[in-house]
Amino acid sequence: MIVIHSEEHRLQAGRSELNDGQLVPCYEKPARADIVRARIEAVGLGPIVEPTRHGLAPLERVHDAGYLGFLQTAWDEWVEEHGADIDALPLNWVAPGMSRRRVPRSIDGRLGFYSFDAGTPITAGTWRAATAAADSALTGTDRLRAGDRSAFALCRPPGHHAGHAFYGGYCFLNNAAVAAQSLRDGGAARVAVLDVDYHHGNGTQEIFWERGDVLFVSIHADPLDEFPYFCGHADETGAGAGEGANLNLTLPWGTDWTGYSQALAAAAARIRGFGADALVLSLGADTYGGDPISRFRLLSEDFLRMGSAIAGIGLPTLFVLEGGYAVDDLGVNVANVLTGFEQG
């Protein structure tokens, strides 16, 4: 399996995030990608290559042009207003009943306009790192179109919480959505996106909410209890042309492989029934029992079983790295999914 990875991920290295009322060191940090890469090299999964540049056009297929422009200039505007000694974090957000029709002139206003949390700092290297991650996913779709059975985009920062015109949850550009759209533009009549991250992929859901050509399936902790809280419920099934093309499988805190495997089987059945030509897999490994910000109980060996089950769907598959914050074990768990797929 070819692995696509850019060293530019290091340019996103936030100083702190707001968590439980405190500014704490960022959970989403360069060491995450480093340890995944090291494990992949140790097990000899496949060659590791740099992504090719794809430009803005594929990003504009899923993201708002004004939002992309904001991401490109936000750091420079923040520095002009506040200096470079602290990362750019929002101060306030749009509440129900407030107008979203006018984009503020102030950088502080626009941070709140385009974000949904205070855990996703914008830094000097955010734009370059985020575009390199998206290019990694796009290079993976190139490989699938060339006939590869699978590819792994070792993306950082992650992407599944980023929507058409918003960021949060450590995500700026939705790598999985960009990849799914690229596969559609490249000739796939239907594409499925399966999100196995502990947290709901709210951005991916929002992007494809009214689309019937892209099926979105997410297995995640119940949003009544867990971030991002305000979407990801089982009764959210899509709208318009997308009605029925969105499936949320919510699980309670404490879920182990017994419960998780049942949801995964249901997800696989739905994807097979959809008749997709390709699968994009949002690979979050924060379902692991040792993850510091999650509450599932999967073991490292369960990720091998997960990979095998995904292989059983029988589609060309692009894996895109999302979350997973038990850094010491992240490499093993991610590599186990990929190894299980290869052996499945």
C-alpha cells in the first residue's frame, strides 16, 4: 500500500488550545504523524511518497471561496492586530438568531464567524500544512484512479470536522471530502465515505448533506455526550437529493469491540447496498481505550479486525488519517488497520 505524506505537516504546531476551561498544550501535534510514519516504516507497509500539488481548484469544489481566502490570510492579519507571540484563537461565535450574512472586517470577528471551537489554533504555518494534507489525500485518489486497490494519506492536520465554510476540531480543510469529490470528478458515479473516528465527522456530513451521489456513514460516540455535540444523531439522514444518503451509528461511552463490530457490520452492509465505486475511509484511531480525550475501549488488536472488515466491503479504498491522541500507541493502531486491510 502506497503511503502519501508531507513533512509540511510540522508547520501546524499550535501552542495551546482551550480544554475544560484551561489553556493546555495541543493534543493535535506533530508527534502524531511522526509516530504513525515510524510504525509504517517499521512494518514495511509500503513506499512513502510526497504528495503532488493540486492547487486550489479541488478545494473550491467542497469549500467556500471566501472561507479559503480567510484561511490564507488569517495569520498575517492576526499578527498585525495581536503580534506573533500567541496563536490565533476565536473569542466569540455566532449564536442562534444572530445574522450570518455579513462577514466582520475584524480578524477577531472573522475567527468567530468561520470557526466553531477554541481548540483549533491558527498559526504561521496552518495554511501550508492544511493544503499539504489535502494534497496528500488528492494524491491518494490519483493512485486509486491509476488502478491501486488502496492508498493511505497520512494527513495532518486532520479534516473531518471542517465544513463548507467553517473549521474546528483541529480541522481546516476536509481532506476526506476533497478526496471523495475528486473521485466523483474523476469518473466514479458514486462514492462512499466511512468515518470510524470516535467523534462525528460533522464537516463531512454538512458538505454532502444534500448529495445523493456520496454516501456518508459515521460510527461515533453519542453526540448527546460527546464533541461536537450538536449533530451526528441517528435521525439525521440527509435532505433533498441526499435524503437517505447519511447514516449515523451512535454508540455509548465504554463501547468495546463487541458493540463496535456490530456497528461496523451495519456500516459495511449499507455501503455495499449503496453501490459505490470507491470508498474513502476517515481513519481516526481515537476509539482506542487509552486515548486521553475519548471513552471507547478498543484494543490494539481490534484495529486489525477493523481493517479486515473494511477490506470485506470490496471497494478501492483511500484511507485518510483523522484523530487519535494516545500518541505512543497511535502508530501501532493505525498500522494495524492498514495491515488488517491488506491481509483481509
